[in-house]
Amino acid sequence: MYALKSQDQRLITLSQQDYLPILVESFLIDRRSQGLSPDTIEFYTKKLQY
């Protein structure tokens, strides 16, 4: 399990099942912010679906 603190300092507990989608979405957000083409983002999105 992973734990995060929110702004109001409550503890949020994440299971491993919850953690992977957050990592995938973070990866995609990072790639979009780097200005990669929509086709590249779509490729990553399809490959990272599970």
C-alpha cells in the first residue's frame, strides 16, 4: 500500500491496483506537456491500457 497526504493533511491510502493507473496518467500528462504529437500520445495510451 502507498500513502499520500492531501493538502488538508488527511492520509489517503492507495492499493497497488490504484497506483498503476495514477502512474500511467502521470506519464501521459508528462508526454503531453512535452508537446508530443497526438498520434504519439494515442500510441502510448493504447499500449498502456491493461
